[in-house]
Amino acid sequence: MSAQPSAPGLEIRAFLAAGGPILDVRSPGEFARGHIPGAENLPLFSDEERAEIGTLYRQAGRQAAVRHGLERLGPRLATLADALLRAAATAEGSPLRLHCWRGGMRSLSVAALAGNLDLPVRVLAGGYKAWRQWVLLQFERPWPLRLLGGRTGSAKTELLLALRQRGVAVVDLEGRAHHRGSSFGALGLPPQPSTEHYENLLATDLVGLEGAAEIWLEAESVQVGRCRIPAGLWRQMRAAPLLEVRRPLEARIAHLVTLYGVQDPEGLAEATQRIARRLGPQRTAEALAAIAAGDRAAACRPMLDYYDRCYDHELSRHPQVAAVELGDLDPAAAAALPLERGLVGPPPPP
């Protein structure tokens, strides 16, 4: 099979703007570690085959590796062609967008096959490696960040999402991480992405908000579960103005009971044990006893005592703090207050 491109390689911005399905022809393992958001995996080789070919390349040279790859690929060409035709059927006339790791033989070989099927294609110049370099550069750009902070249970994420519905530019750090940021944060949520893919998602979100006067994020620790906020973005978050959401204790407890009350008691107990050293023996025992008794509200109280102290310490170190009292308002009603008072800027014009 020819490895010559049937279409010129596109740089990142042009590739993203081109329209049409993005087909990532790397192996499933490569794709799982991280990929361009919205891409579909159309692997040219399995993880095992890719490893075999790579070893052969190092030991016997390029020709031997290419020949072995063709042997592996030959019986699957018709299946691969069918997958390209199915993708093209959804493209509504737009070209297929292809990439591999470096924009080399894998993507160019699939592009050649697509060309033989008379399917228009575009290849990403530099492949996924170039994409990753572009992603990391986005976090070094200056962004007009604003943070929403508040004690645990203040429904900050829900407020951010309600502001987004009103047209405010929002990046949902916890939603992208599939984690609420505490020891209990993974309960009831899908598995977390890798940190690499988390970075891909955040960069895509930020670029999609270019031109916004303010971009709102939740004040987080640098680690959201196992996902780490990129260093460049974290530095900007540490210096960004913060709006503190205040709600009474009972409203916060009610919100936490709504979030976690449906979770398995064993999972709640395990999450409590993970922070036992920080809670101390007395608060840990109180929380575990309340969980065992099915009293979710009572379980929250000793833990909030600990989390509130941590939050207040972090808040004391943060610049430019303003505050808004939200009582027990639901997110939709709560979103109106900071907008009306000018604490959150108006949405950008359409």
C-alpha cells in the first residue's frame, strides 16, 4: 500500500475547523490514554501488533517492519474500507479527518486507502504529537479567569452550570474530571479520564471560549481526583479573582445528602476512612457511626467541620475575594443574583 498522502497535511487550527469525522488510526491503548475530543478510534493495528512492528523496526529496519505491517493489515483491508465508507456516510460531504501519532505511515496509508475509494480526506500535520504540543501551549496563554469558591456543599458546580445556561463562559473542571474533588468525589460517577485526556478536554473548552471577557471555573485543588490541573492553568487560577458563594450550614448539609445520600454505605465508609488521619479519631468515629445508622445528615457534620477549616485557610490566601449570600436558593434562582449585582459579568453578545 502506498504511504504517500492523498491530501496535504493541515495544521491544528485548520484541521479542527475543517469539519467531518475525526478518525484516530492509532492503537486502542494509545487512544485510551488520550485523544482529540470527538475523535473516533479506527485502529490500523492492535496494541500487540503495534508493539511487534515497533520491535521489528528497531531490530531489522524499516523495510522489514513495513512488510510485517502489510501482512497483518492485508486480511483486514476490506473491513477497514467499510469503516471508512460508513464514516463518510455521516460526513455530509465534508472530508474525513485522519491522524496517527506523528502524521506518518499509519495515517497516510489510511488516507491512501480512502483515496482509492474516492473519499476526500485531510491528514493532521504532525499527528497527535503535534496536537499534544498545541494543547500544552494553550495553558500558557493568558486567560481572563474568574473563580467560584465556597465551602463544601455550597452547590458551586450546579451554580456554574446554571450560569452557563445563561450564556456565561464556564469551564467545568469537575465535570471534565468525573470527580467532585473530595475523598467522596468519585462516588456515583463514571471512571475518570487520564490526566493527558483531561488536558485535551480543558484545552478544547478554553479555545472554544476565546473572546469571552470572563471565563469562570470552580476553585479547586491542583488535583481533581487523579486528574491534575495543567501547571499553566493552575498558575493563572491561583492569581484569578474569586467570588465566594455562601450558604447556611443546613442548606449545605441538605445538598450533600441529596448528592451522596443515594450512595452505598460501604462506599461512604471507605471514603471516610481515607481521610481518617485528617479527620481525627473522634470525628471519624462519629461519621462512621452515622453512616452505619443511615443518618446521612449527621455523618456530614463532623466532616464539614474538617473541610470548612481547610477551605477557610485556603480562602485566606486568595486575592480579590468578593462574596454573595445565596441562602437555600436553587441553582437557577441563585444564578440570577451575581449577574444582577455585577459580580459576574454579562454574557458576551451573540
